[in-house]
Amino acid sequence: MTSYWEKPANSVELGVTDSERAHVAIYSLSEWAGTVQEAVDVRVINEDGRWLIDDIVWGRP
């Protein structure tokens, strides 16, 4: 998802959430592009007391 970035992510922020889904934004500072961002939307489930990722949607906001 971020393999084309010239530097590693320097910020991860939790966005909109509800009882099932969370939107997470990942940022990096690029010398040639300024701030770059990717995002992921995940659905989590609680199975036997453990939180597991059930679904992932990749993409920019």
C-alpha cells in the first residue's frame, strides 16, 4: 500500500468509526510530493474474546 513512498509512514490516524468499521489514514512526508496519504477501512469481529480483522477495503479517501 505504501511501497512506492520514498520514506516510511510518520503518522497513523484513526478516523470515522462505528461498532464494526474503522477508517485509518496513513501519512508520510515526501520530498517531491509533500504530504502523501493512503487509507484503509477495516471491519473487525470479536471471536472468542479476540478482535480479528474480517474485511479490508484499500484506497484513498
